[in-house]
Amino acid sequence: MAERRIVGDRAGWRIRVLTKHLRHLIPGTSLEASICLAYEPPEVNSGDAAFDKSAMRALLDGHDLETRDWLFNLMAKSDLFVSRKVGDKVFASPDFNEPMDEMRDKTLERIFFLLRNGVFKDFLKDNSIENSLKQMAVWEVLGIFDHALSVKLGVHFILWGGSIVSLGTQRHHDKWLRITEELKVFGCFAMTELGHGSNVRGIETVTTYDPSTQEFIIDTPCESAQKYWIGGAAKHATHTIVFSQLLIDGKNEGVHAFICQIRDANGRWCRGIRIADCGHKTGLNGVDNGRIWFDKVRIPRENLLNAVADVTPDGQYVSSIKNPDQRFGVFMAPLSSGRVTIAMHATNQAKVGLATALRYALTRRAFSVSTYEPEMLLLDYPSHQHRLLPLLAKTYAMNFAALDLKKLHLKKNPEDSKVVHVISSGFKAMFSWHSQRTLQECREACGGQGLKTENRIGNLKAEYDVQSTFEGDNNVLMQQVSKALLGDYFAARSKGKLMKGMGLEHLNGPRPVMSKELDSNVLRDSRFQVGNYLEVRLS
């Protein structure tokens, strides 16, 4: 009896202990009231925004809102961009497992879809500021949706087409612009070589002139002179702008631009042309980058883009710009358009990453102040705010700066050409670096969800990483900017003139005086912040 009582007491004791554990695990509040199970996305539970969203959108986009909406809707309604199959992804982001050839073919299909729907109408024939702004809006929309698509079209319209517009004359405009708009030819831009990228003056492709046939002869004299990373060359391009040293009677007249056909209507290489594929890349595989060799390829004399310089039928070199450095600068003008576009794209990709990371931070919760209180939203943590909000503020600032640069560039005032070149070079470098840093921070701020291809951040990192080196290596561009600013500063000081147009105007005035009383009112005063910013720049 005694043993039976002891066993019963032990059993009762164990039941009481287990009951106590279970009661401790289940708080007094019901599961139905749990903050996690009662979750609603921020769009539902946060109410209306504290600001006018339409006005904010107009401020950020700046122009052509109707065009942007029309193009987004056009793509959203097409199976080429957004799958309509039940169970498929809502947004057809690039698939890392998709074969490279399929990605390239899809890019081409999307281009011809846009062509059929009139997206490229008068892209090159109408040079008005209004039409140019509309084009910029189109590039931004395409870049947000599919970077490979915007790059391939940018090579065709901005680099190939833009070179014909700015470096060619009426004979080139009449022959090439309309068929470029209609994609009856597909152009690429052959500047970069295996041995030379940033140092364009040092490219090794050579062009000579034969007065007996009135033809130029383009040649790749060595392996390092092969054109490399040429977007569109591997598969689809039919023509290219070739940048080459021009030799007339043994004298090197410097780098010039020529139109050259590289494929016939059936896709076969033209005589003397050899092309190879650059192969698979870490991103941007929807663009067919290729290599081109020229084996004494003959082209008509008229294929020299002659707005800057020309060669007469009997072989005389003539140019209205006698200074070779100035002449070279004009030939590099098409690159400014590309850099302006890259600056815009970089800010837009930072926006996409931040929108994803901030929305996630407004839904994901972690830890609570006490046991029975709801867990805190990630964005309520100061450490998380410090990660994302400064990047958000900087992206806003860069967005407005890119809008100003865009408008300055499109005015096409000759006196602004140096300013546009310097600012676009600096913005391209700064903004693309900012985009890289922002996307990486957003990836980490989303934890494991940031790794999902469907959430786009990793894909954007891969697709846009090339921005730091194409259209000019960022470090080299920043050195060019530094050289230009220092040159302007010393030139103005030596001549006793005021500085103008290069962002150094604040140096014309007295040094700002810092307040000794740094209370909260002073710190919140915009005049103090501006003065402090200028003081840092001067020190």
C-alpha cells in the first residue's frame, strides 16, 4: 500500500509539473489575437499616406507621366513580359536557369513587340526637347522592367543612332535614321578593344584611304585590336559604328567614326568580317556581347561620319576643328548621352531595392520588449533605420540631380558641352556606386528573402553591376572629374574670374561661418546644414 501511494504521488507530481509547463507556454491571450496571425500588409493596415502620392510621383518622375503609364500598361498586358499562366510568377523576372540563347531571343522578341506598338516612332528624326524627354521616360521604364532590354535598345538608338545624329551629316541622316527607327538595320557601337577600354586614344584598329576606289579600308592589325564587349554584335547586329585611327598619307589624324556593315540580310558575316561570342556573363545575358575583327574591310568614302572632319575624293584630310584634342572631344560626345542614361537607371534601381527592403521592414517583426507584447517591426529599430533611411535620402537627392542633368543635356547648348561631360561622368560613377551599395544593403536587410530571385534584388545586383565599368571605368571617370575641377579652379584664380557652371560657384563667396551655439534649433536650420556641407567641402 505504501509503495502504491508513493507511485501515485510521483505520478501526480509529474502531471502537475507538465501542466505547469504547458500553462507557461500558452499565454493568457488567445492564438486568434496573436499579432502574427492577425497580420495585414502595410498597404491595408497603415491607412492613407501622409502626403499626396500623385504629387510625389510627379516630383520624382519629373515628366511624361502619361507615357510612362502607357508603356508600363502595354508591357503588363503582354505575355512577353508578364505570364498569364495560372501558377506562374506575377512578374517575369529573368530566370538564372534560362539558357542564354533563349534570354537573347526573348529580348529581341520584346524589342519587335515594342516596335509594332509604335514605341520608337520619331525617336531619331524628331530632336525636339519634348520628344527627347519622352525618349528618356521610355528608357527609364524599360530599365526598371528589364535592364537587358534597355541596354540593347540603348546601344541601337543612343550609341549607334545617336552617333549618326551627332557625328554624321545630312547624307547620313537621310540614309540611316528612318531605317534605324524601323529596325530594318540593327546597329552596334564598336569602340572598346581587347587592349584598350578607357584609353580610347590608344585604340589600335586602323583605317586607311584608297583614292583610286574612293574607299576606306578598316583593318585589325593585331589581336589586342579586336573589338570586344560590343553589345549586339554576337548575334543580331547588322551594322556597326567603328572607332578607328585614321591614317592619311602615313599621318595619323586620330580617332574617327565609320559606318560598316557586318552581316547581310540572312545573318551571314560580310566579307572580311569575323565575329565571336563573348559568352555567358554574371549578368545581362539578354544582351549578345561579341568580338569583331576587320580583315581589310572596304567601305565607301561616304561612310565616314563627317560632321567633324572629312576626306575629299582625292584623299585630302579637312576639318573645321584644327585642334586634335577638341576634335577628339567631339567624337566622344555620344558617350555623354549614355552616361546620363546610366545615372537615371542607377537611381531607379536603388529605388526598386529600397521599396522592397522598406516594405519588408514594415511587415517583418523580431523580438519584443516584454514577453506578452507584440514583436517590433524591423523599421522601428534605430539600427535598421540607420541602414536604409540615409540611402533613401541620398537616392531622393540623386533622383533630383539626375533630372537636372537630363534637362541640361537635352538643351544641347554648345557652351554647356564641357559641363555636361564632367557632370555626367561624375554622376555616372557616383550614382552607379551608390546603386551597388544600396542593393547590397537592401539584400542584407531582407535576410533570406533578399536571396530569392523573385524578389529581384539579387537579380538587379547582377544585371546592373556592369554599370561601374561600361561607358567608362568609374575610377577613371572620377579622375577626369577631379582634373577638370582643379583645372577650372586654378584657371579662374589665375585670371581673377568667378567660377561658373562646374559646381564650384560656392567658392566665389566667403567661407561660411560656423555657429558656436549648436542647440537643436540651429542644427535643424537648413542654412546651418548647407553651411556645414560647404565647410566640409572646403576643408
